[in-house]
Amino acid sequence: MKKILLIFFLSPLIFSIENRSSCSEIELFFITPNDGFKSNSQKFTVKFGSNNILISPAGVVVDNIDNCVVSGHHHLIINNAYEVLNFENEPIPYATNILHFGGGQTEAELSLPPGSYSLQLVIGNYEHKPINQINSDEGYSPIVSKIINIEILP
């Protein structure tokens, strides 16, 4: 009887571990522009892509729908204006070159003067705090895109 009870109590734990480890990767990326993008126009469209992220507006708490999906909204960091790894559990600030898309937007038209720029996406929760990767063995590992580099030509 003790073995049956032990199996009964441990089986949900085992199931939840298996379920979490079988999640598809959570990804945040740019659809456009591509890394190395060059433009003669100061205006261009940025489209945000994601996998296993439910895009939801800031201030809206979304109940946990699935153990493999997170919920949040996009933030665009221009020229490394914010280093997400240095600010665990703090809201992403409002500042120059830190753009918030708290309405749940997945694209935007940007206008930048001529020059070279780095762009990175960060997903933030309803409080604008960076969301940590599910199943991260690294401790604080916020969901961010790869940094891309673009150039607006004179």
C-alpha cells in the first residue's frame, strides 16, 4: 500500500517534469528587417515574431493557459539602451531607445536618422518585467531576440 501511495504522490511530479521538458522552444525574433538590413529611407517597418508566446497587452494578467507558453508584450531596445541581464525582476524602463508595445502590437513603423543601429526584442509581462525562460537551468535567463544590426544610409 505504501508503494502505491508513493507512486500516486510522485506521479504528478514526474508528469509535470516530463511535460515541461517536452515544451517546444520559446522564441523571440525579427521577421523584418533582417540582420544587415540597409535602407535609403529613414522610415521602415519592423515586424516581431515569436513562438510559444501569447502576445497580450500590458496591465492584463493572463491566466496560465499552458505550461509551455508565456504571455507578454514586446519591447524594442535600440543601440543597447537597456541591458536586460542587469535588471532582474525590474520593469523595463521608459526611455529614449527603449520602445514599449504595451498594446500587444506585433509591428511598428520606425523612423531613424542615418546611421548604424542594433535592435533587440525583449518580452515583458503585464508589469513590463522581462519574462524568464521556462525550464531555464541558468537562473535568470530573460526571453530576448538575437541582436540584429541595421544601417540607415544618408
